[in-house]
Amino acid sequence: MEFLSLPNYVLKFFVTTSATNPLRINPSETATEIKGLDYNQLNFNCLEVKGDWIKVICNAECEGCPEDESGITGWVQWRKDGKIIIKQHYTC
């Protein structure tokens, strides 16, 4: 058994998000959204936690990531008002 803080737990698994909580270029609700993404087809690897935000990159091992790009990267809010607002997955 291993105890993990919530931020460290979030880093361990794949995450998905939605248009209501879009990828942004910076960790802020007022930052520019990254447009043109089909969130139903994407899941992300977590790279870094910064407060209530996580930096993510599209999980190239799963379906949906563009093959011709190095990866879709951005920030997504993972926690709001003390509640986790993203979905986490153990596999694609």
C-alpha cells in the first residue's frame, strides 16, 4: 500500500476532460482555450501539477491523438472548490 497526496495521485493515471473544462495554454480559467479538440476521442498523460491545474499531453498510445504532431499539450483544471472535476482512467 502506498499513500499519495491528491496531486501525486492525479499524476499517476490518464485523464479525460470535456468542452466545459477545456485545455488551456496557461493554468488559469481566463487563459486562452486550445480550440478544435474532440474531447470524446482524447485522453491525456499528466506531466505536472500547479495548484488546481495539471499540465497534460495527449496520450499517443491511445486512439485519438494526431499522428503527425508531437503532441497536444496544455493545462486543464483538475480540482475546483476542493472537488476533483476530471475523469481518471487506469487504461486507455
